[in-house]
Amino acid sequence: MKVLCFGVGQAGGNVLDALLRYEQRTNADYVVDAVAYNTASADLRGLDLVPEENRILFGADEVSGHGVGADNELAAELAERDSRQLLRGTDDSPTSTADAFLIFAGLGGGTGSGAAPVLAKHLQRIYEQPIYGVGILPAADEGALYSRNAARSLKTFVDVTDHVFAFDNGAWAKSGEDVAQAHDSMNEELVRRLGILFASGEVSESGTVGESVVDSSEVINTLRGGGISTIGYAASELPESDDGGGFSIKGLLGGGSSSVDELDSINRITTQTRKAVLGRLTLPCDVDSASRGLVVVSGPPEWLNRKAIERSRTWVEEQTGSMEVRGGDYPLPESNHVGVLVLLGDVSRSDRVAEVRSTAVEAERDRRDREADDTSADADDDAEGVVDERLDTLF
């Protein structure tokens, strides 16, 4: 699946850079172009792989390239005012070759949470391809203001895009880990999942094609109708072949291998499917609230057992209660792992989103209480309304 990618704000730009790095490392080819936007010039200079000519600073006459802090309302105003400048980022991009557009943004800060929905709205107005968002939720310890921003931005992002891939920093943060290292490791987890999803329908350098190809239409159909999705992934390292080389010539050519035990293959694939769904998802949620699903099994062709893939797909159907679960394989002849990626589309129940909402309501109450102590009761009611109108219709 070919994607044209946009990174908005510091977090969005860093994740986009990480995706480009992962694409290079895996010798894949699914990003047709990459554009980064920011109100802070230093954040744009900190990117490594986004082409310099595709790094766009906006709002400079207002904030002089110093960013908007955590003021996402100001970021939205600046993005709306400079919308023509934002759209010029696609002028030299091969937009017609993209199956979809992908916008990365951190939803807790200022520039990403405010400007990403504005960019999505204007892209929707011009292009026919689906516009997907990748929204990163802040961890609880990042502060109430970030939760408030995220609560307001998430609903807006869902409204103006065709679907949002959600990633919860709180679910992936490790205790005691350095902040910069934590963000790097979380970005890696996210881009690995997205990279496998987008690369699975593309022909690899070896020319190997799956028996059941997961092309762009399968992904688009899984994401149709809008909402929020979550992704699970698990992998198992394979034993070396009898000759000690790891993989047979027959395997490299895409054929089966008599050294692969069918029962072992089935067990590995079905076990990793369960781990992918029941382990850490990019957004913790009730699995049975998903409307649709997609199962992608990757690994050496001789290990991609059709029975196991079908059993895995059926199991995900049972867990979600949905009859719209697709499945396919992604041959990787030189891989030493069997991996399973599960995409769950349009999830409707997430305790983590409810937690963000609750924190946002409290933050809004506190802010209004500070502004007018004598009208605190009205402030409570208004605080609920500020978040309710943006989040309640989401779930």
C-alpha cells in the first residue's frame, strides 16, 4: 500500500522520521513522499530523513519559529490562516501514486494536536484518496493540560479523517526509562506495525508474492466508515534448518520446505495471533467492540501455513464478534521470524480514552475555577460540555 505521509508537530515529525528509517532498514518501498510541518524551526532542523525541501515552517510571523508551546488553539488558527502554505507541501509530491494519505501527530502538545486536523480537512477537500490520521495519546504523567488537548483534538481528528490509528504512550511507557529513549522505543513499536501493514501488499525485492495478498483495498475496507483503530503484533523466532544455514534455497525461491513441520507452523501462527490480540495493543480497548479486522501473517514462505492463517482469522472473528475479518500472508524469504499483525478497526470501547476524557474534564474545571471562583458550579457544567461535545459521540 503506497502512502503519502505528513508529520505535524514535534512528535508527528519524529514518528515520520522513524517510519522512513524503518522503511530503509527493511528494504521496503511504500512511502511515496514525506512532508513535515511545524511552528518551531528547531524541531524541523532535528529531523534526519524528511527531505529538507519538504520541511515547512508555518505561523512564523506570529511565533517567529519558536513554536506555540501547548496552545493547540493557536496552532489551529495559524494552520487555518496558512492553509495554502500547508497544501503547497504536496505540490511536488506524486499524489496520484498514493493509495492513501497519512498524517502523524501527537495529540497532547500544541502544533500537532491543533494543526493536524486542519491539514486533514483541507486535504479532504482536494484529494479523493482516504486521509488517515495517526494520533498519539499522551501518558497520564505528561500532565492534565496534555490530556485536555488530546481529548479535544482526538474527536476533531476522527471527524475530519477517514480513520485514526491510535497509539497510547501510557500503555507503552516503561517505568524509570529516560524520556527521549522512551519516545524512541515507542516510535519504533508504532512504525514496525504500520510498516508491516503497508508493506504487506507490495512485491518484495525477491519477487515473492503471497498466496493471499493483502493489498490496499483490504486495508481500506477494514478502515472504512471512520472511527479509531488499534494494532497488535507478536512474533516468534524460527529454528535454524538442519544444515545450520537457517533457510533452504527452496524457501528463498518461494517454495515449501520439507523441513517445516506443519503442526509446528500451525501452532506458531495461532499462538502469535492470540498474543497479538490479547497482548499490548497500540490502544488498549475491548476487543469485542471492533467492527472489522485484518490478520497479516509474515515470515518465510514455507512457514505460512494456509490452515493456520484461516484458523487465526476465524479466531479473531470469534473474539470480535465481527464477520468482517480479512486475512492474508506477507512472505519474507530471508526472515527468521513468523509474525502476526492484527488490525482492529472502529473500536468503540476503550478505558484509556475514557481516562483521557476524565482527566480533561478535571483540567477544564480547574482552569475555569481559577478564572472565576464565584461561578464554580457553572464552570463544572461547562467543563463537561467542552469535552462531551467532542468525545461523547466518538464512543
